[in-house]
Amino acid sequence: MKRYAVLVSIMLSFGVATPASGMESIVESVAKGCEGELSGFCGQVTPGKGRLLACLYAHEDKLSGQCELALYDAAAQLERFIGALTYVANECDEDLEAHCAMVAAGEGRLAQCLLDNKSKLQPRCVTAIEDTGMAIE
């Protein structure tokens, strides 16, 4: 449990985000799977900055199997996302430097920059983007 709570907490605390629909899905899954724990143990905790995950971690010995599974699944999804992000970053490093060097990282701006420059991207970058499901129209 500790590994998964820490991973989810780090990802959310530092603003690393999956595509919006993916992040909403992860958050909803954890909220639903840990609904009883969040209301019972963490009802007085102010959401944000990883405080709810810290609360769940503090009560890890009392979490239901359903909540543990939801946290495990969220961590697994985030790990897959990190792998995909690393793959795209490695394959598109030259394109990011050439076309997106002045774009501030975060909130999907670099991904959008790549998509905006799709006709100029190297084939290996295009392949990486397609392989990871970031559509190039």
C-alpha cells in the first residue's frame, strides 16, 4: 500500500497529469473504491496537496480490500503513463528542442506543441505519439 500511495501522492502533488479524461478516471476510481475510508477516516481533511492520500496512508492498516485495489490500480495506471511519457520524450527529444523549446512545461502544453507541429515531426516521434495513443490527425 505504501508504494502505491506514495506514487499517487507524488504524481498528484507535483502536477504530473495524464490526459484530462484519464486523470478524472483515476481520481473517480480511487474516490469510489475508498469512499468509506475517505468519509470515515478522512472526512475532516481538507482536500488538496496530497492530504487525502496522506490520510489514507495514515490509516493503511484499516483500508478495505476494495480501497487497496483502487489505489493499486491508480498507481499502475500512473506508472503506465510515466512509461508512455518517457517513451515519447525520448523519441521526440529533438522535435521538442526544435519546435517547443520556448513552451512552458505543464498542463499538456508540450504535447499540444507537438500536435501543432505534427507535419514537421520526425517519423520516430510520430510513431511514439501514435504508439501511446496521443492522436495525430
